[in-house]
Amino acid sequence: MIDTQLRTVTDADTEILLAIYISTRREEVAQTGWPESRQQAFLAMQARAQHEHYARHYPEAERSLILVKGEVAGRLYVGHWQREIRIVDIALLPPFRGAGIGSRLLQALQERARTDGKPLSIHVEKTNPALRLYQRLGFKQRENKGVYLLMDWRPGD
């Protein structure tokens, strides 16, 4: 079992948060054929826009870095609302994907949701490879929001 820990994001984490974001969109943006400098500028702009969106729409969310043996492996943002727990964002850097880290974090959140008696929800892009993971862990589609699916897991489902 891989030893993972969560650490609260600080202002000093800007660079690693950018690297995590870029790792989730690099392949998609590379398909544009833009020069590398333009791709990097676009990805940096999108990362800032996402950060501002999360700050505006999920100000109460817990923002954590995922650490494996002290090394940053990704990020996890979670909102604890009155009626549900919302996974705002979960992303792992490429070397840490497929190692069971995401599954373990999601299962811990499911246990928290079970204890709190609340559903656990997340928006997932329809093309996100992690969609299969959510389905395997019992998340069900609740709404089709175009590019995204609103999925949730409910205690007792």
C-alpha cells in the first residue's frame, strides 16, 4: 500500500499546482499543433481561470496537495456542503496515475460520506479516463451537463 498524505495548499504552491493542471491538459492542447510557447501560455491562462473559478464558486473547499512519500503527487479539492460532499477537483501527476492512489482517496471520501450520511458528488468530463474508476467505485450518473456528467455515490446504493 502506498503511503499518501494530504497537505493544505499554500501560496507557495503556485508552481506545482500549475504543473498538475498542465499534466491534465497537455495531450489535449498538443493536438492544436501550436508552438510549445503558445501551448504553455494557453495552459497557464487556463490554470489561472480554473483557479479563479474554484475560488469564486467553491470558497469553502478544502484545497490539498496529495503527497506520496513526501513528494507531491497531485491535488484534491473537496467541498463539505450541508447536503453533500463535492469533489471539486482531483488530479494526479502522470508518474502517480494507475497506482491505486486515486482509488484510495475516493474510498476515504466515500467512508466520510457514509459517516456523514451524505452523497459524494463530482463533475467528470465524458472523455476523462477516470470515468471508469468512478463507475467501478459505484458512482452513478445523475445529470448530463453537456461536456460533463454529474455523478454521485450515495451511502446504501
